[in-house]
Amino acid sequence: MASSSWNLKSFQRFLLKNTENLVFNEAPKLLQQGIRIGLDVLAGSPAGPPLALPAGRPVSSNFVPTAHRARRVSYAPDLDGRADPGEIVWTWVVYEDDPNRGKDRPVLVVGRDSSTLLGLMLSSQDHHRHDPDWIGIGTGSWDYEGRASWVRLDRVLDVPEEGIRREGAILDRDMFDVVAARLRAEYSWS
């Protein structure tokens, strides 16, 4: 009986010591970290550590004004393993403000230069709704959460075909025609 009461007292001391540590030392750190993550989310900053460029896969790192890539745009999706205009594919796109970081994101293919695809970046961020450089394309299978998406019109990405992670979807013909009409009217595409 004496050994069991000694074990109970040892356990109580252990519990008290570790509870004090948790309450007075660890909880404030966890609370502070949670507040920082919450503020980052509210500010639109990515939560967690910066995403580094993927190793061994070409990335989309060249952005040019859309008018500099002006060419004929036509709808030609064909799920043959090669990306074609009208298809939405996924590729790693570097951030404009930090070329050492980036994000895997959907891109609407609007043309091709040999083995380099010409793509327009997609976003599901609602603040693009009123931005004149973006156009809404609705929802589609490219977004697994079913969120509405917008396409950025004012810059074209050079997407190395071997850098595509997967084929995402085919954009509806009518919606592609709306994007193409804006490219023709505002960016000298034909």
C-alpha cells in the first residue's frame, strides 16, 4: 500500500510540474503562433513556411505582357496527352515578387510556341471579381472545391510543357470565346 501511495504522489508531482510548464510556458507560444497564422490568413499571406521551387521539374517563371505574345487564338482542346488551347493544366508558377518561391496552380492554355505553352493564370480569390485585368470563368473541375475562378488577362506565362503536373479540365467553348474576345479586343491577338 505504501508503494502505491508513493507512486500516486510521484505522479501528482509529475503532473503538476508538467501542467505548470504547459500553462505558463507552452500555451502562450501556441496562442501567439495561432494569432500570427490567423493574421497572415486575414492579410492574404500564405500560411506556413514559404513554398520552395520543386526540384527536377521545369517551372513557369517567365511572365510577359499579353500584347507581347499576341498571336492567333483558337479553341482546340484534345485530351491526347499534349496541352492545347482551351485546356486548363497545372504547373508550378513562381511568385512575381519572389522568384525563389511559387505555387502549383491552374493555367488556361491559349497558345503554343513549339514546346512552350502560353498560359493565363487562374485564381479563385474573389477580390479579382472587380479587377479589369481579370475575367470570371465560373466553376469547373480544375478546382476540387468547386470555387469560382478568374483568369488573369494582362500577362502571359511561358509554361514548359514538361513542367505540367496534370491535365486539369477543358474550359467550356463559350467561356473560352469570351476570354479570346478580350484578348483580341484589348491585347492585339487575332
